[in-house]
Amino acid sequence: MRLEWEGKREPAVEPLALPSTEPLLIHQDNLEALAGLAGRMARLVYLDPPFMTGDAFKMDGADAYRDDLGPDAYIQMLYERLVLVRRVLAPDGTVIVHLDHHASHAVKLVMDEVFGRFLNEIVWFYQGGALTSVRRHLPRKHDVLLWYANGPDHVFNPPRGDQVSDSMTRRWGHYADAEGRVPFGRIRREGQTHARLQRRFIRQHQRPPQDDEIAFVMQGSLLRSVWADLPEIRNSPRYAEATGYPTQKPLCLLERIVKMTTRPGDLVIDPFCGSGTTLLAAERLGRRWIGIDRSPAAIEVAARRLSRVDVIRVGEVEPAESPTRPAV
Ligand SMILES: C[S@@+](CC[C@H](N)C(=O)[O-])C[C@H]1O[C@@H](n2cnc3c(N)ncnc32)[C@H](O)[C@@H]1O
């Protein structure tokens, strides 16, 4: 299926001649910047674009960024950038677009067209905000993260929640030590669980286990595609993490995403980086990163949050020789 809209066309843009170093914070429209990054082999590209809300977002009374494109212009804007994202993505890389009810339904069709390999629609459920002002429909309390792969094999580190399930705690809790480790000696020798864990141990160590050796560690259960366990962040000084930049996302959300989709040393690109949350998550987790934003306020906040950063400002780099032609 193909989505059609008024003025649909492939990107034609002059790529920037960018330095090959990382990390990089690029103050620039992400169209030219993404074109200039072609061939970088990112393991994750995370995009948190304007959501097509029709609003203007302010910081300290001044415009931080505007979200005022109509539906056709909005979809065209994202389409062009997604086509360029494919050119910076490693064959085993994945892309996540973070949206809400305004445009996620239409962008999903665009993602089907550009990437095709759908992985998950992750629902990030958040608390907070008034419930009483909504009279005609249910309160809209989740964002949608559209997750797609570039190729048949992609990096996936299954994420686990912090909470060990009640049934596991009931069954194993009193045999486990303070770190949740259960030794072979506490598992009934004749049972199937012992046999299964013993087979796994022998595969790993080429010998049978002793009674005091660890059979397994109790851990939180595998996360499903609805994430409702993350603490919220509000644009208020009461939240230590809040920078004052509008629509800032929680660091724990981005850390979960970066851990799930990349390995240490991998490159993460965020073309709508705002206050730099993704870049900070990548840095804390030992990943390389490149962030792009065209808002001066965003670049200022992001540069403050990141310890070592090379900022490339508008006008500092020239376009490369040849314009980027329509995607293959
Ligand atoms: C939703 S905010 C990103 C928030 C960010 N994830 C955070 O945690 O702070 C969207 C950002 O996209 C930027 N933006 C919008 N259009 C852009 C474009 N064409 N090129 C570069 N940045 C753009 C805006 O300036 C804004 O900072």
C-alpha cells in the first residue's frame, strides 16, 4: 500500500560536508544534515519530530520551535527525512519514530512504504495532566513509537522490567539470595526445572553443576509492547531532570530504547534532538552519537547537558559538491 498526498516528491537537497568525527551536535535543518551523513552506519535512528499539533512551543517566553505544518506538508517533511534516514542506517540498524494520535496513523503507512519491516508499535503510557477537561472522548495518555528494521537481521536486546512477577517471587523468593540468585542445591533434583537448568549449565561449562552454583537469577519479566512503568517528567523545577525545553522526553525512556536497539560503541543518530535526551542516554551507555536540531534554544540546552561536544553551527560548513538525488 502507498500513501498519496498533495506534492509528494523524493528529497532533492544539497548535503553538508560534515566532519567524520563523533560525537557531533549539528545546529541545522536536518534535511541537509542527514544528507551529509549518508553512509554513517547508525545502529539506531530515533526521531521525535513535531507531532502535527498546530502549536508553537516556547522556552523562557521565546519561540523554541513551531509545529504548524498542515497534513500534506507535514507528511512530505517526514517522508523526505525518512528516505534520508535509510542512507545513514546500518543494514542491521533500526529506526523509531515517536508520535502521538495526531499523525501516527498516517506516518505508519509512510514507514511501511520507506522501510517495510515493521517490528512493533510501542505504546508509551504516561500519567499526569488534567483528566477533567476532556468531555467528548477518553483522555489521550499515550505516545506511539513506530519501530522498523532496515534489513532481515537487526539488533534486539530484549528489555526486562524492574519488577519480578508475583508468581516467580512466590515460587522462588525464599530460596534466592539478596541478588535474586537461586543455587542448584535449592531446586528439586528430580524435577523438570532442575533437568532443564542443568542441561543449560552443561552446555555453557561442559560439566555438571555443584549444589552451590547459581542455577538462575530471578529477574523482571520481559517487557511487552505497552510501556506503563516509566516515571513521568514534567517541565517543572520539581523534576530534577527537566531542562525547561518543551516536549523533553524522560531519560529512562531513551535509555531503554538505546539499550534495546544497540550495543556499546554503536552509533545513535537523533535528527530532532531537542534538549539532547537521546544523546545523553547514548553517552551514558557508551554509544557514539550525532544530534541535529535547527532550534538555537535546543542546541544551547543540549550542549549544556552533554560533557564533551563539538557543535557545528548553521553556516559553518559548506554544501558538498553534488546534490542528493531522489532515493534509489
Ligand atoms: C519534540 S521536539 C524533540 C524533543 C527531544 N526528544 C527532547 O527530549 O528534548 C522536536 C524538535 O525537532 C526540532 N525540529 C523540527 N523541525 C526540524 C528540522 N527540519 N530540522 C531540525 N530540527 C527540527 C525542533 O526544533 C524541536 O527541538
